[in-house]
Amino acid sequence: MIITTIRFDFGTVEVHNNYVIMTMKEGVTVKPEYNKELERIAETYFPNQPFAYITNRVHSYAVDPRVYLETSKIENLVAFAVVSKKPVNITNVEVEKIFLKKPLETFTDMDEAISWAQDIIASQ
């Protein structure tokens, strides 16, 4: 169930009970400063509770890998999933895993990603 939808210049996030689904806009570059928005979401919607971040990679965009160094600092973020049917996105995740100090998995199906995230959250 979606609690709220938040639109940013760089994309849209759906906030659910214990996870978010982020869809970035075509052509953006995800920068470390965008983490300020994720931190605000964590503080507002998930105070003192674990949550997962699921990125729905339906568009082409770039990710500055330094973003993951900041993302790793969000204490109650316990899982990070990438959903994409594009092989290049799956390959890029292998590099992203080097920078993110949280469980990170790739999926081609959103329901599978949500199920995995729920399992990680339940184990906390």
C-alpha cells in the first residue's frame, strides 16, 4: 500500500509501509546530495524502524558511485534492491556493490524485489 508519492526534479518516490520505490527520470545523474532527500524520507516515514530502498530502473540514467557512500550512512536502511530488465543495469550493480555497505541485490521482477526486501526487514 502506498502511503504517499513524492516528486522531485530527478524522479519520483513511492513510500510504502517499510520500503520505498524510487523511479529516476531519464537522463539524470544521481548525485550524493540527493541523499539528503532519502535521509528526510527515512526520518519522516521510518523513524526507529528498518526500511528498504528499491530502485525501479526503467529509464537510462547515471549514478555517481559516491552516492552509495552517503546512502550507507543511513542507519535504518537495511536493504537496497535494483529492479531492471536491462543487462547493462545488472552489470553496473556489481560496481555499485563495492561502494554500498548494505545488502544489495538485483531483480527483474518488482514483486521478487519487494519479497526479498521484506525478508531482510523481518530479520532485523
